[in-house]
Amino acid sequence: MSSIPNITLNNGQVIPQFGFGVFQIEPKRTAAAVRTALEAGYRHIDTAEMYGNEAEVGEAVAASGLDRGDVFITSKLSNEAHEPDAAREAFDGTLKALGVDYVDLFLIHWPLPTRYDGDFVSTWKTLEEFYREGRARSIGVSNFQPQHLRRLHGQSDVIPAVNQIEAHPYLTQDDVRAFCAQHQIAVEAWSPLGKGTVLDDPVIGRIAERAGKTPAQVVLRWHIQRGDIVFPKSVTPKRVKENIDIFDFELSGADVNDISLLNKNERTGPDPDKFTGK
């Protein structure tokens, strides 16, 4: 396996472009899954307060023998904690659960424009406090659309370091990615395989056969070559190791374009403009 590339964020912090996600991994299985990932060479773990498995992520990192500075940890604010005091309490809870003094990246999980009077700006300003205190080395957002980002851009001091969005060959999110590129906001892709929906696509299948890789490896490589930060999840050790084995080949420009042309603007998750977070 070749080394995982890093991306330098707009505040100078560095994030591994490839990581391991723990969404929908049961707490009782999380520590073992994260240990497998760390042993396979992953150095970026993505969790969230609402996943209910921060403590198990922290347990696995602590038991790994790796220095804290060698593992990039992301977590996200609960949808039930957007009001400033609630956000402060929730963030303290994240650090306690993980057993760390800081997280490398902390995100607003959803904009929730139909809740809290649509005020995610005051939530963001609370995250700015964590950033200035050094308890969050970087801060960002998740599932924010261009209109949400414009509000933050006009009403806050710190530009989000990242925007984590659903993205895969059937949902390429070109408009969001273009806005982020213009404002030096790195893009992270959740559900990078479209919950598996893209893996049976014949275009991806043909490219995989030609490359001698699996369809999942081809799609993950497509993300990397687009510049996305990506973190697939699995509890199967073979799949965990297979997913990271994508740095010994490259897709041609034509292959990348052919996969991008599969876009259907087809979400597997909620619409950020309508999602209430419940």
C-alpha cells in the first residue's frame, strides 16, 4: 500500500485524505473495527455525537499505541445541541467520551434550517470558541448547501475548513463542490459508495475489470482523484483492508469523466434544506 496523501486545510492544518467512518457501527463493534482500521494503516477516524460510539473510538485509539498526534479524529455536533450553551456542553461531552484534550476537526452535523429559527450562525460562532481555545484544531460543517455557506461567509469570522456532504457517482454535488473550491473549503464525501447502489453500475464494472480492482476500489479512487476526503466504513476486516488498497493505481482522465457522467442527483440520505434532524 502506498502512503495516504494529505490535504492542507485553509487554516494550515493537515488532514489525511482517506479515513475510516463509523456511522451505523454498533458501539459494541466499534472498538474492534477501529483497531482493525488503525492496524491496516488508517490514521483518520470520523465519528459523531449522534453515532453513539465516540467512547469506543477513543478506546481503540488509546489502545493502539499510536501517539495522539498521529491519529486525526473528527466528531460532529448533535442536532439536539445547536443552542450555544447546549453546544458547549455537548462538545465537552465529546472530549470526555473520546478521552482526549482536543479533536482535530469538529463539525455542525446538519444546518437544520427549519429548526432553531434557522439560526445555525450562532451555533457556528460557538464552534469558533472551541477553535480559538485550541480544543478543536479545525472546525467545519456537514451537509451545508451553498446558500447556507453564504450566510456563514457573510456573518462569521472563521471560514469552515471542510464541508462534509453526501457525494458519490450518482450524486456528484458539482454546485456545492464549486462553491467550496472558490472559498478554499475542503470537501469530504459521506456515503462515498452511495450505500452500495453504484457498485453494480456497468460503467464502473468495466473500469474495475480493466484496472484489476473491485468496483468499490474504483469509486474510492475516483473520489481521491477528484480531491474529495473520503472515509468508507466496514466491520469486515477484509473489506477494511481492501478499501484502503487504492493507492497503487490511477484512473485515466476519461475514466474519471465517465464515472462523473453517471450523476443522477440521486440522494440516499435526507435533503439538507428539509431535514429536521429527527
